[in-house]
Amino acid sequence: MDIQCIAPLVRSVLAAMGLSDQTNPMAPEILQEYARLLLEKNQVMNLTAITEPSDVARLHFLDSAALLLAEDLSSGPVLDVGTGAGFPGLVLAILRPELQVTLMDALEKRILWLQETAEALQVSNAVSVHARAEEAARKPEIRESFGVVTSRAVADLRILSELCLPFVRIGGSFLAMKGSQSQAETEAALHAIEELGGCLEKTIPYRIPGTDVSHAVLVIRKGNPTPERYPRRWAVLQRKPL
């Protein structure tokens, strides 16, 4: 599939997902250019294992867009922890220009690329931050200051919750993107989520139209402050998950 086919594909699938009226009408064309920049840079820097344009559209862009089915993101600002190549954070910023989105990643070269890419795409509502989540969450100016925190990172939910919930303000939400077969992992994380001040509000399964891929968004609501001792140091957090 040629890159030029991404815009019409994204437009048709957003319509199938019922998201056309909620998103920037120019988003499909901007996402098409995003895909071009991503695949071009991917030749010299490891950004994605998915290189077929149609798969980039469905498995990265439209998978990220599914968050709009789970939560009203207008309660933001939004923080994307472990954003990688910008999924879901930069996609959400493109789809919803009124959102204020912060993209956080521990790898500086990815953050520099995201800054360049956002500028090239003229996406002014996304800010890229080079930081380790477990360290940044201890900074008073950003701790418990986001209405929505997202993560699509491949990590155990107990670890993700400890990294992400400290950033969520009271009443806000942590949206964890997981595979559809994550029930056992979710149940094992319920104690950790409660310890960190959250509770699992709902699990929203979804399928990306045009694929047989089924995923789920876990909506974790923040009801109480996260105890000051969290998040712990990365080595401890990994060795002894809550």
C-alpha cells in the first residue's frame, strides 16, 4: 500500500468508529505526513517494527484514536508516558487540536525526533519532554497535575500504574492500553491501583476496523492522592512490583 492511501483509509475508519465528528477534519492528511516522516526516519533509527503503511495507519494511528471512545479527554491536560514514536500522544494531539498534550520518554533521541516532527506537522499543542517517569513524578510542579494520563507501553500493569498514577490529579484518569486477554494481569494489579490512589472504573474492549486485532482500554480513576513514597526507584519498582 502506498503512503498516499493512508489519508482516505484513516478517514473511512474514523467514520466507522464514529469519531469523524469529534476529530480535526484535516487529521487524515496530517497523519499521512506523520507516517511518511516516521517510516523515513525508521530506516536509520528504531521507531517501529510496523512498516507497511496500512498497518501503520490501523495499528498505530487508529489504535491510538480508540482512546477517544473511552474517555472525554477535554478534562486534560494529557500526559503520554513512554510515548515512543508518539503513540498515542502525538496522534491524539493531531486528532484533537484543542487538547494540550505532553509526550514523555526516557530516550532523548526519540524526544528530539518528536519535537522535529511536531514542528514539521505544525502541531503546536504537543510538548515533548525527555524524562524518566519515576523521576519526573516526584517534581511538585507536575505531580498530580494532569487530567488524563495515557500509556501504550508494553509493561506489567502494576509497574505502569506506579509510573502513571502519581501524575494524575484527583478525579482524573489513567488510560492503560492493553491486549484483550489481559484479565489476569488486571486482576493482579487491583491492589497496586488501590494503593496508588486509583480504582478500576471500567474496561472498554474494542476492535480496529479492517483487522482482527482486539484490544482494551482500562479506565482507572484517581480518587485519592498517591502516597509520597511512590513511585519508587526503577530498580526497586521492577524487582518488587506492588
